Amino acid sequence: MSKLLPDALEQLWYTVEEDKITSDEFCVEQERLIEQYRDTWRQALVIDGHARLKESLLCELGEYVAGSDLQELESRCSISWKTVEDEWHERVDPSPGIAAIERFYDRSEAYLYNLTWWHSLVEDDTPLAYVTALEFGLLQGCRRYLDFGAGISSGGILFAQHGFDVASADISSSLLNYSGWRFNKRGIAALLVDLKASAMPSESWDLITAMDVFEHLVDPAEAVDQIAASLAPGGFLYGRFAMDADDVRPQHIVHDFGPVYQRLRSHGFTQVWEDGWLWGHQVFQKP
């Protein structure tokens, strides 16, 4: 396999340890390569008439929610992590359980703003893991892609722009509705799967991503069962299955991912790749 960016950077660091380049030169090269990822992300998501990613995402959300004041939208997005936290404490804490958690995600509007801000890359580059997943899928010859816990479906838009058949699966009606609107705005034919009402199509996907999803799930091992059933034989699961404790994100309810790995093994999955340098994602292949 051609080297993915995390592998290339890890190998480049060895040249620092061998005194072939300086650490400053390494940092310059790493930033140059990550900027190429940012360009790929921007080119997929920025809508016509806009030049900058943040402005484009805010305008897109503003059009959807009928809010034209970009300054107000930006302010709301930038504090949305706190709005999500407050909603959780209000809606889930009084009666925690599966039903309360599902209602929280199904009805939350704050996540529209939270995910828009995250995907703007203003605060961190972790959404660029989708670009690594795209490169992995292209290298493996994948053509059918589903994003599990898709949120606002920026991942699906990215993959569709590179020729994949795409689907978004989520339990949130508000996020799926916005996802559908975004796909339609771009003329992308995408399958939307409401996980509250239906299962993902069986043995239909070459690649499924689960980006920062499993820490939110009431039963993450059961989610592995769903993904295993939906992947085609030989298909790949690309995700991150670890999460540090975070006091400001009470919705991160899973901290022990041992049952997830155990369930993957029970379905015969084998790990075929791991990002040991940038964001810590892993890839597992179905037999």
C-alpha cells in the first residue's frame, strides 16, 4: 500500500532522529502536507460563491435555519460545545437511560452548530481524518461508502465529490434532515438511514467510517454487530475507538472499549492499519 499521511510523517520523523533533517524542517514539511489535506477538505465542502471554509459552512447553516447574521451564527457555533453540555444536563441527567439519550440526539439542534464549527477546522484538524479515510478507500479500490454516526455528513460529501456512492446513518432526525438538505443542495444522490427506524443495508459497503462516534453509544458492541452485517465481505471499518475522560463533554459515556475490540474479534475482523502519528484511528477488515 502507498503510504498514508500519518505513516509518511512517522517515517519522516526517523530522519530527524538520524540527524538528516532538523525538527524545525520536519515541522515545516508536516504543516505543508497537512495543508494539502485542508485543501482537499475545503474543495469538497465550500459551496459556490464562497472562498473560505468557515464562511461557507456558516452561510450554508444560516440558509438552512433562516439566519442571515453571520456574526451571530459564528458566536452560536463557537460556544455550541457548552450548549450541547447544557442540553445533556437538562434532558439526560434527570432520567439517564437509553430512551433519554436517544431523544437527546434525535432532537438536539445544538449539534448542527457544534459540528459545523468542528468541520470549519477553526479549533483543530481532526476532521481531516476523513481525508485519510478517503485516501485509504481509494488505495483499496473501495467505491461504496457509509458514514456511521454521520452527523451533518461532511464526510459523505467529501467521498461523493471523489466518485463514491455514499450513505449517511444516524439516530438524529435533526442531523439527518440537514444532511439531506446539504446533499440535495449539491445534487448528490445519497442514502440516508435513520437508525431509529431501520437497519443499514446488508453487505452493501466497501468502507464504513465511525469518526468519534463509539464514545457516544449506549451499546457500542451492538453497533459493531450492525456494522459487521452492513459491510460487504472484505470491507473495512475505519474509526477511532478510544477517548480520554472529558468533563465538558458528558455525552462521552464510553471509556472502556474492550468490549468493542472483543466483538470485532468475534466477527473475525482483523486490524490492517493504525494511525500512530496524527489522530489515532484504526482500520479493521471484515473476513
